[in-house]
Amino acid sequence: MECAAKGIELTPCEPGPPTRRCGLCGAVSYCSTSHQRLHWEYHKEECGRFQEQMRKAPLISDFPFTFSDQLSFQGNCAFLESMRLHLKGMWKFECSCRFKFPSVDHSSDSWWLPSLLCPCTDPETPLKNPIKSWKEYYEWRRLPLHSPVAVLLHWPLTVYHSIQLCLSRSPLSEAGKNLHIHYLGPEREISQILVFSELAALLPGVNIHIEFVGPAVPLSRDGETRYFNKYAHCLDVDCSCKSSYDNSSQNSSSFKGTLTLKLRKGLYHDLYSDITMDTKPDIIVAPNAGIAAYSTWLPTLELIKGMGLPAVFTDYCEEAAYLASLCIGSVLGHTPEPIQVNPFRQPMPVEETALNLPCYSNCFIFGM
């Protein structure tokens, strides 16, 4: 967190973290009274909007999990340490301190949890109606509310929710249905890729193909194709999830449909022609997109507009989603789909944010 007035004039900020906040919105911080007065000319236009966004903080932080308060008080790393997950497998990418420990374990095919706490096998009962909340998902998967798996499962559940929003008129549970998803701008999820196997449980009988497209894809993995035939396994030695575990082929699959994922390095508008040479997408999903922050989004938005296909975006806080919505509206020529709170946002607060606004990964969802 920095003083909101930093860089406006030559007057340097007072040393130390900014301790003053705007008395109206509470969303911006200042190092001194003089800098707060100096910044008001810039802040007054956004202050009312920030006040409305801050009023939603209780709703945004309302999760059914028993560990939610623990997360708020301890911080991410301390919470994962208390769960014995710190720097383990897929979990290490939720730790800001991972960069300090280059020799940590890099295996990422396990939940590092007992079977009672993670979805490592097929659901016990078929999914009859679309799931609309974390509580419904946990009840369906028969997971206790102290299980932390939502910290990672927000990726596939956000994709699932995006599908429900865009394609609710075309049921996807029919046997043999094919679904092609273009997933734009992956970053951390590249190293947490096995959690996407949960889409096979959420969309049984559907043949799902996902294209991960973005500049963060490592050059060494450009063009890599993953075939999923099992869920991420648990720690229990005798669990059925350990049998015939093989992520290199589609043999011995426990899925009713198929699930493949391909990685492509580059910007979507540059690679689109190659990606769609055989099949065009049914839906485009861009988690934590940051549309207003990157000028490279403009040609991609123009491309999506011309395609006329459903596209869903998410962002960390409502202000980022609001600014993104303005960008999308300028491309479309009309107001885009309204911003909504994503019921499957990550329950782990984002640390070290630029504003004091409620901030979670995949927190707000909107479309075009």
C-alpha cells in the first residue's frame, strides 16, 4: 500500500506506510494530511463510487467456510502452514514467500490432503441441477466446510459458472456434447492445472477441450497438450484415486466424457487464426483479466466482438471490473453485461493491494 498522492507533486511522502485513510470511502491511504488534501482534486470523482464498493465488503467476505476468519487474521502463508500445505505442490503458488525457497517440492499432482477433505474420485451422486454456491458444491462433493480446496478450485468453478451464465439455454449434460473453451491470460493456474479435472465431474458426459492462451505460458510448454483421465489424488495410500493414475493418455479414464487442455504462448488476437483452424470456441473465459490495465486487450476485444461469441471476464475488485466494463462498452458501442459478484471467488483475500477495496481472485464477473 502506497500513499495515493505519491508522485503528484515534488513533495516527498513521509517515511513508513501510509496510515491515514479517506474519511468518506476508506479505500485510499495517505502518508499525511497535506497529501490527503493535495489528492482530493483527483480523488473526489471516484470517492462516491468507492463508498458504494466498500459497502459491499460484508457480502464479498461472506463465505460458508469455517476457516474464513482464520484466513483474515493469519494471512495466506500462515493459514497454509496451519493446514500443513505451505509450499506443498499446487498450494505453493498461493504463497508470496515461494520465491524465497527455490528448492521447494515441485510435484503438483496431489491435493496433499486426506480423501475426506478433497475431491479425488468421482462424485457419489450425479449432479441434477446447476450448482450456484460454494455451500452447494461442498454438499454435493460431501466435503466438510473446513476443507481448504476452494482456495484452488475457484479456477474450474469460475469456468463452470461462466458456462452456466452463457449457455444456460443449451444444456451441456447430454452424452457426446462437445464444448470448446478459450481460456485467456492464465498465470498461476498453469502450475495448478490439475484442478481443472474437476470440470469432468461438473459436466459429466461432456467432451471438453480448453485452450490456455497467454504470454505467461512458458516457452518450454508452448503447444503442450494434457489429457485428463483422473482427478488430483489424495494422500491416502489405499484410495481408489491411486489406481492406474496416468496423465499421459486417455486410457483407463474414470470420466464419462473427455477433458483435454492445450497451452499456447502469445496474445489471443495473434494466435486466433491458428487456434480456430479446426474448431471455433463455444465460450471465451478470461479470469482476472485486468482489461483496463493492459492496452493489448483492445485488439482482443475487437476480435471477440467480431466473433459474436459469449465471453466472460473476472477481476479482483469491483473498481477493476468497473474500468474494464468501460473499456468493453467503448468497443461494443453500448453498455456491456452488468458486473456481478462471482459466487465461486477465491476465499483467500488478496494481500498487498493498491486500494483498501474488497479484493479476491475471480471476485467480480462480467461479460460481453
